[in-house]
Amino acid sequence: MIDLRSDTVTQPCQAMREAMANAHVGDDVFKEDPTIIALEKYGATLFGKEAALFCSSGTQTNQIAINVHVTPGGEVICHEESHIYKYEGGGIAKNSGASVRLLPGDRGRITANQIASWINPVHDVHFPITQLVSLEDTANRGGGAVYDINELSKISTLCKTIGLPLHLDGARVFNALAVNKMNPKDYGTFFDSMSICLSKGLGAPVGSLLLGSASFIEKARRVRKVFGGGMRQGGIIAAGGLFALKNNVTRLIEDHQHAKLLESALKKCSKVKEVMTVQTNIVVASLNEEDQRDPFIEALKSKGILCMPFGPGMIRAVTHLDISIEQISYCVHSIENM
């Protein structure tokens, strides 16, 4: 099967498996796992942050960050389709007791002007206190849309001016950096905290890093423990993440090129109404009729191609390092002839 359901389905390559098998390990709760320490230092340095915390998932890093930034009854500003709100099991309410201000926006992206309009007055007891802004780059529900650097700068400046923390859900931040060609350290200056995923386009089997100041990460480490996320000899899996950061970042542009080929094929397909403009590795298509979605997915499956539903009448395909140009060519031919 050619699995285009997500970039989370990747398999570790032989070199990554060897790095994991040979990893030096220790007890991470005691801060004694040398491979986790190396991964955290490498990730923090890459984005110009003081410290990092290795966690099992991007949901965990996001939820830990939110818990550190907000207090019960506070409010988080984010896009209405953001992962932290839509796909993390109600964690903002359950874990942190916070409310959410959901903003509409272009393909998962919000603006500084929108944010400024929805910061609640601190001294009016009728409103929750705005305590955090969270952005997602790239935006999953926006079909892998990338934030404009100028807009990120405006949002960051706004938040710094009023003392409002800015968090990044960077599940696919390296895909964004491949497009905007910004230096990670410069990009990192926009945010107070960052979640970066190792198990999507980078191909590690598990894990995400939470980045921030030393004091922020020390608080985050305590929250991770409370959430049951403390790990012992986790260096075995951290080695996969470290290998991914060192070896699988620059090749992401290949996934973007493959996604553009799928976009072109879907635009030629008679069953497809429109396709979101592809910027990175996510391809989202809307079909002519909503009830065509499941039959369309099944038809692709019968040809050995897996994709996933993405809403009424919508499908999503995601390219990744386990998909070759030969496989993409086969997908293009299959789609154009449906």
C-alpha cells in the first residue's frame, strides 16, 4: 500500500534503528539519560532557546505548555481549527481549566489585528483574562498553510508589548521553514514556547520537544511528571529523534514537490471540485458531491493508495519520506484516470 493518510506512518530507516539500538541511556526522571540530554540540547540550540523537554507526543508538549502559561479561568486565543482545540481531546479545559477564544482565519492562520481585537479587558470581571496566544505553523486544517513571516513578526511584537505569552504548535514547523527559508534561531525569537514534532515529516518513531526558557522548561518538567509523562531509559526513542533532526530536515522539500504533483493530478480529476493550493506536504481536495468521499477513498484503496477523510466531501493526502517519486507517479496516473 502507498500510505498517504499521514506523515505519522513513516518507518525508521536502518541507520535510525541502529542509532536507537546503540543509544546510551539512563533514568530521565533523574535527568541522567545522556541521549535525551543530547536531543534536548540540540533542539534548544537549533531554535535559540535555553532549554528543551522531550515528551512522548505533540499533544503532550502543547498541553504542558498551555498548563504552564495559563491559570484556571484564563483564556487561550487560537484559530478555530487549531489542533490544540480540535484534536487534543478537550485538554485545554480538562488539564488547565481554561477557556478558549476561537478566531476565524485564512486556512488556519490568524492575524495580529484579530488578536488585538480579542484581548479581554483585565479589570472587567465579566471576562476571562487573556493569558496565551497559540499559533499553528504549518496549519494542518489549512492544508499545510505556512504563516507569512511579516505577520508572525507583528503577532510576536504585539504579544511582547503587552506581556502575553506566544506559543507555537510546530507539529510541522520544519515544513514551514523549508518554505519560508528562515533560520530556525531567527524564527524561534517570535515565540516564548515551541512544540516541535519529531515523528511526522522527520520520520522518528515517537516524540516531540517543548522549547523555551530554562525557568519555563523547569516548570514544564514538573507538569510532565504530573501528567504521567516522566520517562526512564527514554534515550532509546530519543536517539531516533536526534537522528531525524540531524539527517531528515533538508529533504522535506522533496515531500513538497511530491505534494504539488498530487495537487496537479487531483485538479485534473473529474470527481474533484477544488484543491487547496499546496504549500508543503499536505494535499486537501473537495469533491463535487459530499457523498462521493467514501467511495472515492475506497476506489483509491482498491488501487493500493490510502488517503483519509478530512470533513464532509473532503479528502487529505500527506507525502512523507517513505513515498518515492515512482509511487507518486503511480498515484498521479491513478487519480487522473478515476
